[in-house]
Amino acid sequence: VDREDASRDQKLQQICELLEEHIDEFDWVGFYLVDPKADRELILGPYIGEETDHTRIPFGKGICGQAAETNETFMVQDVSKEDNYLACSVHVEAEIVVPVKKDGKFVAELDIDSHTKDSMTEEHRHMLEKVCGVVSPLF
Ligand code: SME
């Protein structure tokens, strides 16, 4: 990690902590970044919440990998209804993944898990898309 990455990670970490602390329904908040050394693979970045086994996710796999592939927000109100889903914890019931774009290109994503079904709202989506727009210059 060079100095620039360290300062970026610190900022991303703070955003995760703020979101997790202020929004009751958000139980795990983290960023996955495109691994520049791999072919279409995500690597876990700053996060807050339970440790996860999914530290690397190929494009196309799970909610995270599908959002990476489409470069679009993926909102799931009931993860038990998804075939292409990677379970991080048995408690997770809803999830939203929002892409971070740099000049339109997918560079990272914000992934949020909730222990409450049907908890993701359009307000959340708009707010999180704004957050991802704000962090884009860090990449
Ligand atoms: N549930 C995600 C995997 C990442 S964990 O939620 C932290 C998925 O299906 O891609």
C-alpha cells in the first residue's frame, strides 16, 4: 500500500463507519475495489462489520460480482430469493451494492448488508449513489 492508497483507505473507512453508525438497517458496510493485478476480480477494501470469507470476488459472482459486471446499483430486499448470491453471514436478509465510477468506468463498489428484510429504500439508493459519486475522485 503506498501513501496515496493509505489516505484513500482511511477516508473510505470513515465513510463505512459513518453509514453503519447512523443508519440502523445497515449492519455491514464495505468497499470492494477492482484489483488492478487480476483479471476482472474484486478485492475487499475498508469495511466495518463481521469478518467475511469473501475477500476476493470474480466479476459476475454474487450480488457484488453482478454489480461489477453491469456497473449498476443492485438492490436486493430478500437475499434468500437470489440464486447468484454469496452468503457472508446467516443473519443477512437484504443487500445493496452501488458502483463507484471513474469517468464512467467501474472502479469500486459500496456493499451494504442488512439483517432486516425489505429494508433498502429508494432514499438509501439515492444517498449511496451520491456517496459513491463523492468518493470517485479518490480513485
Ligand atoms: N453478499 C455478497 C458478498 C459480499 S458480503 O455481503 C460482504 C454477494 O452476494 O456478492
